[in-house]
Amino acid sequence: MEQTIQFDEALIKRYNQSGPRYTSYPTAVQFTEGFGIADYQRAVERSNQSDKALSLYFHIPFCDTVCFFCACNKVWTRDRSKAKPYLERLFKEIEMQSKLFDPSRKVDQLHWGGGTPTFINMEEMTQLMNKTRQHFNLHDDDSGEYSIEIDPREANRESVKLLRTLGFNRMSLGVQDFDEKVQKAVNRIQTQAETFEVLDAAHESGFMSVNVDLIYGLPLQTETGFIKTLDRVLEANPDRFSIFNYAHMPSMFPTQKKMNEADMPSPDEKLAILYAATQRLLEAGYVYIGMDHFAKPDDELAIAQRNETLYRNFQGYSTHAECDLVGMGATSISLINNTYAQNYKGLDEYYAAIDSEKLAVFRGVELNEDDELRRDVITRLISHFHLNFAKIDALWGVRFDEYFASELKALAPMVEDGLVKMTSSDIYVTAAGRLLIRNICMVFDAYLKQGTQNRFSKVI
């Protein structure tokens, strides 16, 4: 499988509309409070009848400083003591959740996200991992994919070494941009020295994969400045890159109002940054995984994509497609059997639920068969850039060309524009269409027809 992209500026401008990132389908827009704890428990019971492994996600919401661009669920505080009451509730939730699941089920994937997971101190990190091992069946070697998001301002060689000892073998490192003017504009002052201390420590400690996050579209960014940052990071030879498009949605994320919109790069400048960054990464030997992600050809993501075993969930691209995901902590989302279930977002509500000896689930959705079918179609397209009709027919008992007749008709303009190629048995996303994969997936999204596009960011 060819893992490259073709940058067509005219096509990108024509198709640059708002749409989901498809970390789930249906998206969180469809979650309702009609779905509750009892629905979640029934989904776990069904899940325990399978031989699926588990994926655990822990949300650590705290941040010492607020990055103005951030769209994550977070609690901005410099009071480190606030971590203790949060972890006390999280430990209780771990105990409650573990009692629901068959103890023989292995945890093949584990992730700490935020906020800033490294906001908690090293003793608290150790306590959290020990509590997890006490109640869930974790691997004792590196056969599991255990990852953590790192803010280099909140880590050092010692803490990175500890994380490796605790069992983490993958990390994602936030960089965004080294330009001091940009950093000041977005309130994220981060030196190169502290960034490369963590990167070097990751390599020294034997982390199996290191990802670096960069964001384009921030105030005062230029093509020249962004590529300067990218070139500097390339010297450290990370395994993966995530080159994210900044989504300016201040009505949903009020801290974004603290940035000066007049300083934002123009759409043409953003495209220039994306093009230059893409070319630089391809020249450096990375391959395009999809949805902002690049990896080395021998990285497990690249291999999984070539083998069509790649998967996409709330943590991005993954090699563990068959795991049931258990989300713990405020605002976390679980994917169990044919359901999504989300915890309370606010700390007060989350604490109250746990203190009442109840799960913190407050909303979600149970997928019907059409949802599951469409999720499978969208996941295959966004992960593999290829869809074979016969595989869908065999798995779901449908005739793809009949069931999706209107969608295939809607793809015709994209075929004409060279985004996809269609035969009587397959859909292939072309090199020109891969940057616009969200548009292609949107054709199969039944809920967008109900007018929810304005809830999402632009695709580029």
C-alpha cells in the first residue's frame, strides 16, 4: 500500500468544510442523558461474554498554566494539592469498574491523558499505576501498548525514567511551536532545552515509540518559523509526528478569546505551512498515516495500516482494534460492546457520584445496527484508505451497493475530482484524497444530514 499524499491546493480549498474527526461514530454530539449507569452495566455484561482484551484510559485534568489554544477538558490550577482528592476518587472508580469486568481479561492498551498527566508527582504516578495493577490484569512486559501524554515543562529525566519503570513504553510529547513570539501569544512558554531533555530521556529509558505534537494556525506563525521548529525536532528523530490544524472555536472554548485573531495566519499561510511541513516529513522518510499523523515506515502504526489492521478511537490511531475501552476520571469516555458512555465533566459532579459509591457515567449512546455498520465503514476508510464491499457484506449481511446506494451516488463528484477511485467491489482513497478523508467519511455519516456540521472544526 502506498502511504503518501498529494497536495492539491485547489481541491483542499474547495472541500475545506467543517466535519467530525471520527474518534467515535456516532460522535459525542449524539450522546444523551437518557443513557445511564444501568445501560453501561448491561453493556459490560455483554462485553464479558467476548474474548476481547481491555483498553484503559485515565483522565488527569489539571494544568499548571492554560494554553490559550487548548480545546481539552481541563482544570487550570497551580495548587498541586488538588491532585490528591481527585486521585482518591479515581482509585475508588478503578475499584468499582474492575468489579464489573472478568478479571482474566488482559489490558492490551493503557493511556493517561489530560489536562497534564505529569501534573501529579512521581509518588502519585506510582500509586496510580500500582492501584491499576492491583485491580486490572496488566502485562508485565512490553506486549501492551501503554502510553502517556507529556508536557515537557512538567517532566524531566528522573520522571521519564520512572514512567518507563512503571510500565509505560510509548509517549506523546507536546511541543506545538518553538518560536518565542508564538509561545507568548498562546501562553505556552516552553524552552527547547526542557523539551529535548525529555526526548533524550525517552530514548535513553527505552521507550518504544515517541510522538511529537505540533500545531499550525496559531497566532504569529509563519511557514519559515514553523519549519524551523519542525527541523529542530527532526534532529531528535521521533518515531511519529502529529501535525494538528488549530481549530479556532472561541464560542465553545472561551480561553481562545485571549488570543488576537488579527495575528492568526491567513488560510493561504496555513496551507503553505501544511504543505511545507508535509513535504519536509516525506523527505525525511516518514509516511502519512492519516488525520494529521505521520510515522516512520517501520513504526507499528505504519505496519498496521499496510496490513489493514489499523484502528481509530479517542486516543487517535491504534493497533488494538478489538479492545473494549474503559474510560476513568472526569469527562472520560468508554466504548463497551455497542455503547459509548461518558463520565461527568465537572469535578464537583464527578466527586459526588464517586462519593455516593456510584459510577460517574451521566450520558452516552447505544448503537443500533446501522450505527455499527456505518462506524465500521468510516473506521476502515479513515484507517486504511480502502474499503472492500465483500468484507462488509460478509460481516454485516448486507449488499453494500444496495444499502449504500445513495452514498455511492454522493461520492460521484469526489470520484470526478480524483479524491477516490471506485470499482464494482472497492473504494480506494487516492493520494490527493487522503488529506480530505474526513470529507469522504462524512458521506457515510447519517447524523450530519440532520445539520450538526457547525459543531465541528474545519477539516484543514
